[in-house]
Amino acid sequence: MKSMQPSKKWQDYICLPEQDWSLMDMAFMVAEQLQDESDLSLSKDLLAQFMLTLKERVKGANSAAEQLERVNDYLFNELGFSSNQDDYFNADNSLINLVLTTRTGIPLTLSLLYLEMLSSLGMECNGINFPGHFLVGVKISGHYQIHDAFREGILLEKNEIKKMLTHHQIGINCDEELADYLKPASHRQVIIRLLRNLKNIYIEQQDEERSLQVIEMILSLEPVSSDEIRDRGMVYHYLDYTEGALIDLTAYLELEPNSHDRTIIEALIESLHEQSTPLH
């Protein structure tokens, strides 16, 4: 089995100060790590072409609001990027090179492209780790607006955002509470969310190799994530790597002594103690 560790390029990149990270560069590195055909030059060239054309499309715009309007028109109408609602949980929707070529994606990957275009024009924008649905914040004439790249960049009003939260059993009593859910996400948080989307898909597909690759990338960004350590231990267990499973599952219980799944994990650890098989 090939190494599950992130590439050297990834490891070197995340050593840079976070303010120097590019979300798009990192999304490409994630895609490169997880695909056997790792030459992404065509999709990178395509993105460069899109960005050049965008500059032509926004020439003569008299305000940030007009620029935003033109970005929406170019990205969602002219280029035809749209939500993949028919096959939402396909891993391809989280791999940026495939999103660029198929022109379909999920809220997060469409938002990454949206953010890339907005920031290339010098617009103040950021990702928002909203529950269940990634959003984009844009500052227009001193006002902070919330946009949904999954729905062609539409502007979301407060009432609609509150309604979206109710789908996750979250009630909002005041604007201050709402603001907590609309805070700018750090680059690290955005990429971890992208990786967790992929992890959940690969685990569901019982693709242990890619599950491990993604978990290792998350742990490179968040080394003491108890959930990732537990999930890696579970994947090791499915691969019959008993020693690794024991180490990770024991570490998980030490990190989360009051975890909801403690009884299940303890029972699994007990059954694993009789085995010890190296990963090969």
C-alpha cells in the first residue's frame, strides 16, 4: 500500500504563515493527492483563462456592487456553473479540477471559485462556515452582504438565513446570535471542511485508502482532532492494522473521556487487544 501521508508539497505549504495560503492552491493540492491522474495542468489553465476573461467582463464597472453583478453574470450565466443537486454526494463535487471541467459543484467548491474571482478584483470577501451550507460574505459600500454561490450568488436576507438555521434545529433570538454563525472562516477552517466532506464520502464508500489520505491531511492541519484520530483508528481496524487501531482508539478516549461512544470504543479496544498485525 502506498504511503497515506500528505505530499511533501502539501507539508511544505502548510508551514507557510496562514495569511499566505491560497484556498485555490490548496484545493488543487487536495485534488492532486486524491486522484491517480494527478496532472491538473489543464484545469489550472482553464481557471487562468476564466480569470483573464473576467477582467474583461468587469471593465467599466462603476462600483463594487456592479462588479459583483458582473461576476455573477459571468460565472453563473455565461460559464454556466451550477449546483450538482442530482449527484450531490459524489466526491467529484469536492475536487476542484473536476468542478472546473464539469462546471458543477457543491456550496463549498462553488464558493471557492466565487471567492477566487471576487478577490482577484480586489473585493473584500470571505468564506463562512455556515451549518450545512457554505456561504460567502462580501463587503459592498461598507455593508457586509451574505451570498450563496450554490444558488447563483443570490443575496441572502436575514430572515432567509434564520430560516436556513431552523433546518438544523438552531433558533436565533437576536442579531448578535445570528452574527456568530456568519463570522469569516479562516483558510484552515475552510480547507478542513473541504477535507471532511471528502472523508465522509470515502468512508461511506468504504474507500479506506482515500479515507486515510484525507484524515492524514486533516491531522496535518489539526493534529489533536479527537474525531480524526478516532476515525483513523476505525479505518486501521478495517484494514486489520490492529496496533495502529489500538493506539488511535486509546488516544481518542484519553482526549474525550466523556465521549458519547465511549462504551462502543472500549468494547472494540478490548476485542483488539488479542491481535497485533502490522500494516503492509
